[in-house]
Amino acid sequence: MSRVRVLVGTRKGAFILTSDGSRKSWKVDGPQFAGWEIYHVKGSPVDQDRLYASQSSSWFGQVMQRSDDAGKSWQTVGNQFAYEGTPDTHQWYDGSPHPWEFKRIWHLEPSLSDPDTVFAGAEDAALFQTKDGGQTWSELPGLRTEPTGHTWAPGAGGLCLHTILIDKNDEKRMFAAVSAAGAFRSEDAGKTWKRINRGLRSNHIPDPDADAGHCVHRIAMHPARPNVLFMQKHWDVMRTDDGGDTWHEVSGNLPTDFGFVVDINSNEPDTVYVIPITSDSQHFVPDGKLRVYRTKSGGDEWEALTEGLPQKDCYVNVLRDAMAVDGLDPCGVYFGTSGGQVYASPDGGDTWAPIVRDLPAVLSVEVQTLP
Amino acid sequence: MIKVVLPANLQTLAGVGRTVELEVEGTPTQRSVLDALEAAYPPLRGTIRDMTTKRRRPLLRFFACEEDLSDESPDSPLPAQVAEGTEPFLIIGAIAGG
């Protein structure tokens, strides 16, 4: 019988949650790296016991961890992230030039074919890669040094490269997103990048439909349909059908189109999940109700999923890397909150139950589907 | 032997207790003590000093003998009591939240 392993990064450590394919009864292991911020934990798709974790602290900087036994033991690996060449400047919050400074790794994306190769998205926004299992990291500078790089400005969370997607049909084809710069596509495994922001509109930049400067919060891709992407932007839920060349809004009847997460049902490419958040100044769910919204038609028409989720006095947030889907049928959907709850739905979102209720604030959720 | 007191998060990272003891050749300085610490405990590389510039991380302080040595030159000799091992070199995380 299949199993699932949910990898949870929190403000004060990592947790590993495991269950059989019924996804009803859970074992909770952790905290690992207690006291440290764990922005992301992710496993290699070709060796599911190989995990990578981004461990960081405002006091002690960036540490990288690797496990070869599914998180039973960990070893520290390389933590030197140096920008290529002499970094120029990007815009600071007030528009003034500010030097690029490495702060932390937000997101890890292991290669689809080699367990020793991993892409890492950094703050200040840059793409790094290891080919030796994390021992050494080098920048792929084509993203940071693309022509608009000097105009990028940080969002409230920092100038972060938070989304890295790899096309399963063509591993050289990748997508990345930066807050607040926008979305980018590479056709050569991350060496060069093209801006793909046509159709986005953002009122926080002088030219609302400029081709850079957008605060993209998350992008999702279904492996069977890699030209169709869904985006949760600062405001607006967007869709592209041409690999990002043009985007159109699919927010439809959502109660608010601000939010962070977006993900796609692993069995149904038109079934998409978002969690609306009240606004950019009120980072909690609207009306005290924790509701996942699902479309089954690729956008515009959304239904609230509430069974098993708190529907009064709830004021949590769900951050951009804190939703994941498994590969079972029916699809399991998972998300973690700023209140430390991790919820699971074993039936594509119809019903929900907490796996755990009282972890530290959740930063990221990933899931592995195991044989 | 030089005694170095580590903050809690670095104790767990290095897998050691509150105090570690180090052999340092010659007159100990901040630089030579931290070089010896990182050589003995590689997971600590980059966590106390910036990996490239070797500058002290801004939310850490260095104390010894009831003095704040944070802004001393990294090549200045440490106090004699630290060199003799009768007083520890303390690495302190700033009080800046939980």
C-alpha cells in the first residue's frame, strides 16, 4: 500500500509526518533542527530517502542539511552562496539602489534525474545549483543579471526567489518567480531567462503592466500540461496557456484574490486550489473562516471547501510554500498555517482534518508519495 | 586550552555542550580562536563570521573578562586569562526576540 511523507518547515524546526495511503492516521517526528528557521525541506524525486533542508537564522546565517535516510539522520553540507562576479545593485524599498546581499535560501528544487543536483532560490533573489549533493553551490547568474535585475525591489518578505518549477517533459525548461520582480522562463536549464509577465497588472509599481516589478507569490504547474500555469500574485489569481507568454485573470468569484499558495490536483489538471487571504495589510483569512477554494474548470468558478476547517474565530495565514499535493488517487492536499496547524485532505479537498494543531508557525509543506 | 562558550543554537548544530576547549598555537586572537573553532567543528563555518568577508555576524557579540570585545580588531591578542584558559571567550547571540 502506498504511503505519504509530509515534510514541514517551521519557524523553529522541521517536522516529518507519515501515514499510509488512507491518510487518516499520522506519525509525527520532530522537531529536527530545533530552534532554527526551516524555510524548506524537499526530497529528490529519484531517491526519496534523499532530503535537503534549508536551515537559517537571523543570528547565524544559512546552513544546509542533507539526509540520505529519509530524515533519520542529517549531515551539514556546503553553505557558501557567493554571487558570480561583482554584484550590482537592486532597488531598496524606497527606490534607492541597494547592493545584493545573500540572506537565505527560500526554496530547494531537486533535479528530476539526479539526486545530487539541486536548484536553490535565494534572498536576495538569485538561482544557485549544486551538482555534488550540496557540498558546493554555484550561482546560475543569468536570472539575477537579466536586464531588469537592477529594478527589482523586495516585497515585505524580502527580495526572494521562491518558486522553481522544472518541466518533467523537458528538464531544461524551467520557470522561476521572484518577489517583487515577476515570472521567468528558461529553456536551457537555468542559464538564461526570459521575462514572462505580459498580462500581469500591479498597482504598486509606476507602470501597472510593466514587464518587471510584479510581486508574484507562487506558480503551479501540472506535469501533464506544462504550458498551463496558475499564479497567485500579490493580488489576482492568473492563468497562462502558452507557457507564460500571456497571462489572464481567473480570480472569478473568489472572496478576495489576495493570497500566497496555489496548487493543482495531481489527477485533474483543471482542478486548482488557492487559499484567499483578506488583504496585503491583513494577512489572515477573511471573516474568521479558514476556507480552501477549488475550481474544477481551470479558474473563474471557485467553490469554498470548509468541511473540517475552522469556520469561526480563525485568523491564520498560509505562506507561499505551505501547500502541496500528493500523487495518490484521490489526490491528497496539504497545507500549513501561521498558527502551526497542518491540515490534510485525503479526498481532493472535500474533507479536511488536522494532522497536527500546535507546531511553530509553518513556513513550508512538501509531500512525498512513497511505494 | 582556550575555552569557548557557544550559544544554544550553535551547540545543537555542532553537537557539543555549552563550552568547547581548543588548542590554539601562538598568542590567541579572535581570528585564530574562530579559525580553530571552525576547523574543529566544520558545521559552524559561516555561522559566526560571514563566509567570505570573515566579518562578525551583526547579531552576535564577543565577550570575555566582563568586556565587550566585539569591535576589537580580529587580530588583537585576547586577554591573558582567556589565553591561560581561566576565563572563557563567549560568543553571545543578541537578545532580539524568541
